[in-house]
Amino acid sequence: MGRALVAGVLLQVVLEAPELPADPQARRRLLKKRLESTLIDYLAGWVTLDRFRTLVHHLDQWFSLYYPLVNPAGTLREDDQATPLTPSPITRAALRENLLDSWLHYHQGLLPRRPHRKFKRDKLREFLIRTQGGWFRLRDFEQFFHLDRKTAWEYLQKLHRAGLLSHNQSRATAVRYGLAPRFLVVKAEGLRAKVAAALAALHPQLAAQVADWLIATGGLAFREGEFINPLPAGRGPEMVNLLKGSGLLESVGPPGPSQKLRLPRSWLQDDEG
């Protein structure tokens, strides 16, 4: 179990790393340090002290075993890497903006009243629209509003408790936030679970990216090429077939170059609320 845990957390650390040093030794040291920190965050309060000491004792051995599986650039091997999907070309389709505007109006007390503060209602609205219903990191929020990390985290917790945001229930570097499902056109919670099950045999990061992309369409049709181009080479047609077989995509229009894809209507929220 310990070795599998180290392998999984190391993979997560590599995928989450925003940038890595060019020097191989510096990169190795940095990844190992992040691995150790992330393991501490994950295991604190969950395992006994003796079990934690056993894990630490074998950490060097297991790190040396799994580290060579990443290439010198510090990322996954090219043929296994999930290329990040670009945002949907369909803009302002993912959110139920009237519902969002109503919430922001009636919860103005959560935001700073002083007009010179960086964190204002209009800017919060802009940020949430830019997410197109996808997950975002604490760092994204922090950088957009030019806040220090502690203040950004406090605002996110406040908005989460008030029902504006949802949380992916992950820990440490895997934590993500997003608009609560009721503010989205697509039934996001069920969609994410269904996409994860449909694409379980493909790269684990791919399912989350595909789900975000589909949520961003807001149920509007798109050309197959728009969906496939950002995907790893050769994976597009396979993935589209898996999604169609799982009831997550349907074809629109007659077969041919003009045919489009979209989420079935059953994946869209009712207009009420």
C-alpha cells in the first residue's frame, strides 16, 4: 500500500507542478520535497505514527523506483500525457447568469464595502464567468484578485460556506473549487461522475478536462474537430465513441463534414430556480 501511495502522490505532484527547474538535480530535489510535503498533508491524522515512520523509511527507495518513469522535462512521457484541453469556443454558455447575478446581489454583505478593495462584486462575477463552470485552484483565485494566499483562502471558504462555490473534496495540491452546480446550465456533478466512468481506461487527468470542456459548452452543439484537436494524438475518435456509448454525446444533423456533437438534453438543468 505504501509503495502505491508514493507512486500515486508522485504522479499528482508532477501533474500539478506549474513549472520545474531546467537543472535535472534541482528538479529531482524539488519534486521529492513536494512529495514529502504532500504525503504529510494527506496522512496527518489518518495513520499511526509507526506506520508513518515505516513509510518515511522506505520513501527514498520508492522515490528512486518511480522517479525514472517521468522524462527529463519533469512531465509524463509524451505518449501518456494528457494535453490540456483549450476552453470551449462557445462563450458565456455554461452559467445561469441570472441566477448568479441574483445571488451576488443578495449576498453583497459577504464582500468588502470599501470601493478601493481588490475583491469586488463585478470582478468576482468576471472571474466566475471566465471559469466557464470548470474547477480552479486557490492560486488562480489569488493571482486574479492580487490577494495574498491567506486572504484568498479565507474568501474562498466564506463563499463556499455561503453556497456560491463547491469543493472537489480533494486534499493538498489536488484541491479545486468551482461554481456550485445550481449556477451551471449542465448537471455538472452527475456529468463528472459519468465522464470519469466512461473514460476510466484512458489517462486519469483526461476525464476531468473533458468534463470541464463539456460543461463549458452549456449544451450547445460543437464541431467534432473542435473537441478532438486538443486531445492526445489518436485518442479523439476513441474517446468520442466512448462518450456516445455512455449517453454523454449525441450527433446533431446528417452525417458529413457539417455534423456536430452536443450533450443530450437530459444533461441540462431545468430552467426553474
